[in-house]
Amino acid sequence: MSGSRAQRLAARRAARRRAARRGAMVAAAAVVVVAGAVAGTLAAFDGGRRGSDRARTAEVTASPRLAPLPAVPSPSPSAAASSASASASVRPSPSPSPSPSRSRAVRHQRGAPAAGRLYRHPDSQVLDWVRTHSGDPRHAVIASRIAEQPAAVWFAEYAPDTVTARVAAVTSGGAAQGRVPVLVPYAIPGRDCGGHSQGGAPDLDAYDAWIDRFADGLGSGEVIVVLEPDSVAQAECLSAGERADRFASLARAGRVLKDANPRARVYFDAGHSGWNAPGKQAAWLRQAGAASPASSDGIFSNVSNFHTTADEIAHDRRVLEALGGPASLGAVIDTSRNGNGAPADGEWCDPAGRSLGRTPTLTTGEPRIDAYLWVKLPGESDGCRGRPGTFTASYAYDLASS
């Protein structure tokens, strides 16, 4: 790299760091820490992230529940044995396994997505399995309770030359059906402090350019963007300067996405109810641009985790209150695997006894809660029941039949 380019990049990074640090000082003065929100002991990093990490309570809202189970036989012994052998050989990963693959009337004035119109992308691992396993005894349960539901589409591969076309394929498909796709950009450098979910852009300048190309595929229809799971809640491992740089890139990403498509709704990482205290999370979110309507429509929580919807609603409202910003900011919650709540022992990797949560909807009936989404596709493994991010029929069946 030439000296002049190196100097320009260094100057750019220094300027961005200074701006983010100024934002941090303002946030520290402005953030209101909700009384009682800090109660309890935060778990250590690994346990706090997944053990208390990333699910429905029947009393919370009047949103849809899954229909009764079809009558089907139990899964075949051969399938269970296959799953067990895969589980024994895979190292657990505490990061969300990438999926290859509103609303109250008051929110309509800011372009909220129309109720009940989430998009189900036709290219997913669960749909592939359903198409090729019609004779499997678990087929009816997995097809009706998982494959028929709309879920997010993850963009976890750093492939700048193809990302625009891949995003456009999803957004144009949603627009053609008049439905709202949910996209998950997941390429921030150092996206998993534990190093389990390796990948992402090589540096923040490359990430900024990747986001530009991602935004070019958004089109002009309604779309929900779940921006970089773990990027804010897991920032503790970064130095102060690295954190400031990351948050500056996230704030920029929100602006770029919303400038590219004013109908895009962008949500920032609020962790989950078992992780950072609301005041601390809100202070970081403010530095990352989540309080600004130019960058953000609010926050998301519980991605790839299991905490009850009731706990997430309470957590998200506390974070939003501490965050400040316009009252129009809301929250979306991943309910894909939280039907039985989080395991008491803190297990995060494909834990037994979990179940599907509330079905995806843009009508929650809850103030400031914009949507329940399936961000993590049920049945895609964390790395214990199958290879990380791959669809595992035995795990999907357990979730769907619990």
C-alpha cells in the first residue's frame, strides 16, 4: 500500500474513532439507567452469552400459536443414531449459527410493514429436506410447523462480488409476493470474540464497502434488516478504540441501508435478557447509532437463543427507555426456539427440551414490540446436534414436537 493511501486510511480511522468517542461521552451523560435493571450477577463472557444466551409465554400476547401437531410416528432409530454420531464429533460454537440460507396502528405513520405479510424464501435447508424426504416419518411435523413459517435469510459469507445479487434475489422475491423479507447481514470483522464463528470481512474498511454492496440489493420494497447479531452485546472483548471503530461502522451501515431503501427497517443488537444490563447495552447502542432514526428503527434481541418472550419484552422496553431517541423506535424478538425458555443449566448448544416459540408475525399486540421473528431457523444446529449451521432433522423434530 502506498504511503499516501496508508495515511488516508489512518486519518479516516482516527477521525471515525474521535467521532465515536465524542458520541460515547454524550451517551454517558444522556443514558437513563432503569432502576432494578442491573439487579443480579452478569454471567462470565462465555456462559453469559450462550448459557444465559439467546424464546414464548402463552400469557404475553394474543399473537398466533402453532396449530396442533399432526399425528405422525416417532423418528426412525437410524435417523436418531446418525444425529448422535454427528453430535459426538462436533465442537460446540457459542456463536449464532448462520442460516445459509407490526404491528400497532400507531406505527403506521412511519411505514411499518403490513401485518401478517412476512416472506418465506423458497431456498432454505428445511425446505430442501422437506422436498427430498417425503417418506420420512417426521416429515409432516417438520413441514407443517417449521417449513411453512417465514424465516430470516442470513448473509454470513464475505463475498463482495456476489452479495448485491444475492440480496436482490431475496428482496425481489418478497416484493413480487407483496411480503416482507427479513435479512441478516453477518460479516462484521471479529464477529465472535471466542473465535468459534470465524469469518467476516477482513477489516472495517472492507466491511463498509461490503455493506454498500449489500445495500445496493435492497430494492425499494419493505424489508427488515437484523443488523449484525452479537456486534454490540459482545463488544466487551474489544479495546476501547476497536469498539469505537466498530460502532462507527455500524452507525454508518444503518445510514447506508436506510438511504438505499427508505422502506428498510433496520434493527440493532440488544443481546438478550440474560446478558448485559439494559443501561450498559443502551449506552453501547447509542454509540452505534441505534438512537438515531437516520440509522435505526430500533433493536433486536434473543437471536439464536432461548429466553422467554415475556423476559425479552421486558428487557427490550428497558433498553429502549435507557436508549432514548424517538418514541417510534421499537424492538423485534427472535422467538424461533424459546417455547420452553432457556435451560436452567445455561446450556446454549442445541440444548435438549427446547421448543418452537411464537410463530413469526408483524402484529404482536405489544407496545413497542414490532415483530416476533424466526431469525434462527429451527433445526439448524449450533454445532452439537449437527455441523454448525446445518439442518438436522432430529433436532428440528424435537423442537417441533415438544
